[in-house]
Amino acid sequence: MDLQVMRPRRVWLLLLVAVVAGAAMAAPYVPLDSGSSRIEVDGGLHYALLVTHILTATVALVLGPLQFVPAIRARRRWHGRIGRAYLLAGVLPSALTAVPVALLSGRLVTQVGLVVAAIGWLATAGAAVRAIRRGDVPAHRDWMTRNYALTFLAVTARIVVPLVLLTGLATGVIAPADAPTAVASLIPVGQVLGCVINLVVAEVLIRRRRRLVAAPVGSLA
């Protein structure tokens, strides 16, 4: 029934956005050159943790939409394999490395925002696994929807930051000369707002799916 909420065309669009955003996000870190890092790092360990966090987050970002593809969902074995890869090669390592990356950033908003998001990422993943193990498929879908909402934060935050910057420039809160330096300070704000936006959207989709499931067959005609 969740496919009645997200039509196949939207699933493929989501996958396209994830692939493009993931490639753009990971590209500077593939050469393993700390000089090309978009985030200021303090030493080799910090950079190694950041690279691990970003590359594994990209894995989760790209694999997530595949779980909504009808042909894959119809094949339980493949659905399960991709789901395990999503969690074990994507969410788990990325969430675990997000915590030290946040703490090493030295910025309180980043530390609080990323640590809370990482904990939520792990908690929703754990809830999804527990639900499917007890055979509760609807609860599993709900928790995985929330989990991917946190995964997609990597994309949403990169959309929110320019919008906040443009708003600040339009209202005069941010002077044009200060725009380049303001971007760095707005990244944590974008992450927090992105997290809230994604979770709200996830809850809307979950509630709509529940209404479709509960509705009498005749009322859907």
C-alpha cells in the first residue's frame, strides 16, 4: 500500500536525485585528498572519519530508493539483501562516524544537530529491524520511511542552506559582503531545519498510507 503513496515515477525521480546528489557529495572525497575537503578538518583522523561518514552516507542515500522500486519489492530476497546492505554498509557506519565528526567540528550547533540526527538514524533503523523480525511489516515500513527521511537529510540540508542565505540577503540580516563566510555558519542551521522538514514529510506519508490501508475498498474506487 505504500506504493499508493509514492508512485513508481516518483520513486525513479527520488532515485535520480539520490544518485546525482550522492555523486556530488562524494566526489571531493574519492581522491582521498584532505586539501579538497569541503569541511575544515583537524588532522588525519578527523579527515578519515569524515570520508567514511560521507562515502557510507552516499551508499545509504542511493540504496534507499531501490527499496521502493516495485520490481525489487516483489522479490523478497533482493529486497532483504538491499535492505541489509543499506543498513550495514550505509546507515550503521555513517551514523557511528557522524558522532566523532560532529564532536571534532568545534561548533555547538553542529555537534548537537548531527549527534541527535545520528542517534535518530540508529534508533529508527533498530526499530525497523525489530519490527520485521517480529513480522510486523507495516511498522517496519513506517520506521524505514522515517529512517530514509534522516538519510535524505544530506540532500535537504544542501537545499535549505542556500534558501536561508537568500532569505538573509533579501531581508538585510546578512550583508552581501558577509555571504561567503555566512555559508559555513548556516550549514548547521540547514541540517537542523532539514531534519525537521524530512521527518514532517515522513509522518505525512506514513499517516496517508495508514488511511489508505484502513479505508474500505469501496471508498477507494
